[in-house]
Amino acid sequence: MSLTEQLRPARSATSPAEQVALETAATTRLLEAEGILDYSGHVSTRIPGRDAFTIQIGSTSRAEVSLEAMLVVDYDGKVLEGDGQPPSELPIHLEIFRARPDVQSVLHSHMELAIAFTMMEGVTLLPMRARASRWKSGIPVDPDPSHIKLPEQGRALAKTLGPHHAVLMRAHGLCLVAESVRALFIDAVHFKENAAAQMRVLQAGARPIPLTDAEIEKIERMEMRDWHIKKLWNYYVRKAIDEGILPPAWKDPLVPTKEMLKRDKMMK
Ligand SMILES: [Zn+2]
């Protein structure tokens, strides 16, 4: 049975494969609503227990991705389940997943705000906002401005990404990587906030003052990443259901319960 057939009757997702497909579809719609995706860009997530990941059909509108639009693809790029073709920039996902076993989910976006930082002489995108401590190790820029359609381009991009959590792509876009698709969505929200903050400083004609190492260390001491992800995911999913961006039937499998939203400790 295809993933689509498995998923269609099971609106309240139950298996890990169903859950990641639903969360990846929801994340795509949420990112589109936040102006981080538009007519292109895509999200992929590894399927637990399988040598495969899920990604949308390339031609499906990012505002309308549903379970029926989610494919199961292996790490050679072969579509195992689903009825459609993956995005043409699939090598981005294949090569980052190959290079980074720690990464569970990958976003490729053409966010204009971030692209601007690849086109300004002497300007580098830096961790400015507190939540941008996530990118303390750096945000490298890949020099290839073309669409990533060949395995060697994907490998070069993955090499530029290295051990970091974000990579900009000159005059083209960016990739973010995270430990889950929910975390990836929250990171994307904060990545945009941080780029906007630095752009405002530059537009004011001022010199950006990024977070210092000491400030980052203090921020991280107070960080409750897992809870923060749950809190923001709850906010964005509920809002999107109210606004008709996500179907009401997705509420049960996506919205955290009150129990799940309890903080069990104030600090790690
Ligand atoms: Zn692209």
C-alpha cells in the first residue's frame, strides 16, 4: 500500500511515517504563510525506521500541500511511494542527508531577505537576535548561484554547510537543517527575524553589533529549546487552523496537549 493510501483514511496520523509526512506538509503551509516559502522551496524529513525520507511533489502549491502530495524517496533519489515527481532541486536534500546523519529535516527556501546578505560587499549575516545563538558557529555562503540539480552541486553545498545549521546560497536562497521538522520550522521563523533585525540596523546606517561569545553562552544557559519549539509550534499551528491555512482535521495529530506543553524544568 502506498503512503498516500495509508494516509488517506488515517486523518489522525498514527504511525511515525504518517506523523512526519503530516508535520512536513503542515510545515510547508506554515512557512508559506510566513513568507519563508512561496511558489518554490521545499521541506524534507527522514522517515523513522526507514532508509527514506518524505518530500512534497515539486509541482504542488506550497500553500496547498496535503498528505496526498507527500512522496517517499530513498537516498538515491528514487520515488518509492506516491504519485508524482519530487522537486528538481532534490540533490540538496539527498546530499545534506548523506553528509549529516544528525540532521532529520532540511528546508530549502528562496527568502529574499536572506538572499540580500549574499549580494552585499563586506556584509555578513550574523547572529543578532537572542534566538540566533542557534547560528553561533557561522552561516557560510555557498558560491554556486544556479539551481542545484546535479549530485556534485548538492555535495558542494553540503560541504559548504559543513557542521553548521544554516547555509546561504549566493543570489539564490538558503538551507536550514534541524533535529526535527517542528524544530526546523521554529528555526526558520527565527532565521527570518534575525535577518530582518540586521537589515534594519543596516538600513538605519548603523554598524551591526552581533551577539558576543559571552552573551551567547549566557543565552544558551537559559535555553529550553525543546519546550520553546513546542510552545511556538502550538501557537503557529492553532493560528493557522483558525485562519484556514491548515485543515481543522489536522488539529488532533498536530496540536500539543496541555500535558505536553508543561515545562518539566526551568533550565537544562
Ligand atoms: Zn532553489
